[in-house]
Amino acid sequence: MKLGFCGLGLMGAAMVRRLLEAGHEVKVWNRSAAKAQQLGALGAQVAASAREAAEGVDGVLLCLFDAKAVEAVVFGPEGVAQASGLKWLADHSSIDPEATRGMAARLAQASGADWIDAPVSGGVPGVEAGTLAIMAGGNETYMQDAAAAMRAYAGNFTHMGPSGAGQATKLCNQTIVATAVVALAEAIGFAQRNGIDVHKLAPALAGGWADSKPLQIFAPRMIDPPPSSIGALSTMLKDVDTVIANAQQSGAPMPVTASVQQMLRMAGALGLAQAELSAVVSVVMPEQRDAFLRQVGG
């Protein structure tokens, strides 16, 4: 397929590499051109604008930080919406479902193209292994075409319903993950204060009911913080903030998630917003803070 791709952060760049490896032709654009040039060396075509990336392709994919960035890339000067003949746009960003529905309607009016909200779960390791979970919302018309492209990095693609349904499902995912990671941080702090060798905790719980991907991935990183991040704490806080805002609008009681939100905000107040999500352990184990600050040059 011929594809456009806008947004080349950790996730986006990894997705483009998988698309190229699968034999797709990919035109890439990023606000900082250096990231696009790196992928150009691997065979991607570097576009001068988001509009150019979306010209003459079967579909265009986005992987951006928030709704403000998505709106700017799609509807701003030289944006995706100005491309001629665009059939579908798939947005991997994690944004508010209502914002998604509004932009989907706006794109349909501007160009007639379908908007598919397609947030993901699995992180960069999931992209590289081709095992991402993708939860999609939008019309059926081009859903299978978009899914065919995403199979370069997805192991599980599910059409959840109309526009916004994918984003709402992603908020469920983030609620579960954020709660698990914060509970894990508290368990590690509890273990340390009760004389347990914390390095043995994840192996000891493997195979039991407490076992999970967050346990096996994040526990070692909380105990021995690595020099590089696998995803900023601020990104998860953004998503949890969106969960709470939607919960208020829909009347859904979420007392546990509200506590998780404040734990993440406390970690941010410690200067750890740009460190990885594992850094939330610093709220209960302050001695870990300096190691996580080194991830962001602090």
C-alpha cells in the first residue's frame, strides 16, 4: 500500500519501520525534520508538509501527543485535510472521544474522508514484535483497508463501534494499566519496608493471580531505573485526566482512578513528569527519584 504517516516519536517511528519492512511505501512528515530524515535513510519518502504526506496515498496514519497536535496536523496550514483524494485517516493518538467525533465530522465535511480512531496498547515493544492491540472506531467503509496496513505492527485489531468508540476503549485500557502500575509501586514500597528482597517480588508472583505484563515489565524498572525511558509519565497522566473528565460527564463513579490520578500528579510535582511511568514509585520510595531524574537530564 501507499501510506502517509505523520508523527515520528518513539511509537510513530517504530510503526513506520514495521510498515517499511512489510513492503509498504510510506511518506513521512514530522514537525522536527531530523526524525523524518532518519526514516528516509531506511527507504521512507520524506514529505515537506502533512498535506504532502497525505497526497497520492491509500490512507494516512497519525501518531501524535494530544488532540491539539492532531487538530493542527490535520486542519492547520498545509494540513492533511487539504490533500486531494484522501480516502481515510487513522489516528493512533490517545485523545478525548468527543474531540475525535468532532474532528471526524469536520474532516468528512472538508474532504469526504473517513476518520478512524485507532489508539493502541503495547508500547514500543509491541510495535517491534507486531503484537500491538488496536481498538478502532469509525465507519466500516475503509476499516478493513486500514486494518490491513496496521497488521504490520498489530496482533489484535478490533472494530469497537462508531467514531470515538476506539478512544473510549483506550481510556478503559489506560484506567486498568495506570491502576496496576500505581498498585505495583505501592506493593514494592511495602515489600521494601517489610524486609523483602524486592528483586525477588516479580519472579515470586509469576504465574499467580497477581502476575501481569505491568508486573513483569515495570517492577524491574522501578527497582533498578534504566537510563532511558519507555514512555513518559506525563503521557499516562494526560490519559487519566481524560478518563476522569469523561467520568464526570457520564456520571461514572471512579474513586480508585481518581486516587491514581493524584499519585501521578504527585510524581509530576517531584519533577518526574518526563521520566517514564515507572517513576511513580518515587512517591512511596523517594530514594528512587534521583535515578529517574537522570532519565530526563535532571
